[in-house]
Amino acid sequence: MQQLNQQDKGKFISPRSRYYGQVKPENLVFNANLQEFAQKVGIITSLETNGKLSANEAYKQIKLLWKQLKCSKKQLLNSNDPPASSGN
């Protein structure tokens, strides 16, 4: 019973949306990372708005999360991208 309540609490605090894109493991993992990024940014902005974090500290935390997300994209998705054409 305790474990079920923890699961419900986790779903409430960090809900996950369906993925509608091309179903490949790397896409699913990146989508999960993107959703986690969005959740954390929402929490950080709420803390800053309510005076629990300074604007500078909120910026630093979001910048770090952004770098992590970019790294995740690079590792998961860029390796599968076709080479860019030089005609543009």
C-alpha cells in the first residue's frame, strides 16, 4: 500500500506525456529527458518567483540543465542525423 502511494505521488509530481514521434529507443530516451528538463525548469522558475532562489541562481541551474539536455541530444540523436547538405 505504501509503495502504491509513492507511485501515485510520483505520477502527480512528475507526470509523463505520451510520445507521438517515431518509436525508436533513442527517441524515447530523449523525450523522457526533455520532459524531465521541462519539469525541472518549471520547479526552478516557481522557486525563483516565490523568492526561494535568486534570479542568478535560477539562471545558473537552468543553464546547467540546458547543457545536460544538449549533451543528451548530441549523444542520442545527432549520431543518427544524415549529413547536412552543403547546398544551402
